Amino acid sequence: MPASGDERHDAPRKTPIAVAIDYDAADSCAPKVVASGRGAIAEQILRLAFARGVKVREDADLAELLSAIDVDSEIPVEAFIAVAEILAYVYRLNGSLEAKMVEVAQRGDTHR
């Protein structure tokens, strides 16, 4: 036992959660959950994403929220802002944010 009484306890490891979303403006009005899992399945989703060059963003709270949504279901309105931020982040990383904005503007559809 340490003399200072400062016992350190390792925090339990949280079970990893991974949720994959996809957005196809031609197909739907909102992004959809296309894969979701915890533990080993989450690790497999991440391995596949990294292997295919898919951009990954770590956000535990959002992952928890989105993990409650059924696969192939659109995300709820409550999650739109967070998901829009992620999509903007990914488009920016891919260098395609401006192209996507031009595409939406040319369609005249600002709600997608």
C-alpha cells in the first residue's frame, strides 16, 4: 500500500462501439446507419473502414446515440447537426466539401 494512501485503480475498459453511416442524396433525405456493433464487431467495422480508407471520427456520445438506431434506418432529426458536422469533416478531408455544396446548390435542394 502506498504511503500516501493514493491507491490508483485502473478504469475499466469500455466496450468499443462503432457505427457506420452513409448518405446518398439521391436515395434518401437523411443519412442512414449502414453498420453498427459493439466489442469485436465494432473492432471489425473499424478494421474494414481503415483498410478501405474510410475516414473515421471518434465521438463516443454520438456513437452511443447512433448505435440505438436499426441498421438501414435513417438517423433521427435530433442527430442531424452532429452527423452534418461529421459529413462536413469527412468531405473536407476528402477535398470534396466544395464540390458537394455546389452539387446541392445546383439542384436547388438545400434540405438534403
